[in-house]
Amino acid sequence: MKHFDHEKLDVYQAAIEFIVIADTIVQRFPRGRAYLADQFQRAATSITLNIAEGAGEYAKNEKARFYRMAKRSATECAAIIDVCSRLNLIEHKHKDTGRELLLRVVSMLIRLVQ
């Protein structure tokens, strides 16, 4: 089977894995936290989509721009995890797993930008 360029990237696979974690976290939110759930899901999805767009670019500066946008979305997700932690909306195991994955994603994106 043939693959798209982005599907071959470890960072893309890690970003997909993070979406699953983000979804697990959001499913446990109590009622009244839809604003936070929506922001978190959009930011998590944005990581993956920007990686795919960047991988599909030929121009080096455009490719880097998409990877930088993905990195910004990843750091936004890290901040949302911090907010969720302070509001006691997230289990420690999901917080730790999510942060570890985001650190990996950000690290890989920094290397791709350079």
C-alpha cells in the first residue's frame, strides 16, 4: 500500500496518538466545560493537520511555517493540560502521558524546522 509523505513521519504518528489521549481526557470532563473541550480538541487536531500540510509542501520556508504552526498548537495543548490539572479535570496518568507525548512532538517539530 502506498502512503502519503506525512504518514511516514514519526511526529505525525505521535500527533495522532496525542489526539487519542486528548479525546480520552475530554470524555471525562464534567458538564459545563465544553469551551475547554472544544479548544483542546481543535488544538490537538491542528497539530496533526499542520504536520500533514507541511509534509505536503515543496518550498522549504512553507514547510517550516506549517511545522511552526503545529508546534504552537502543541504548546497550546500543554497549556490546556496545565489548566485542566489546576481545575482537577485530568487524571495524573493522562496528564503525564499527554505531556510526555507533547514534549516528543515539539522536539521533533523543532528538528524539522531547522
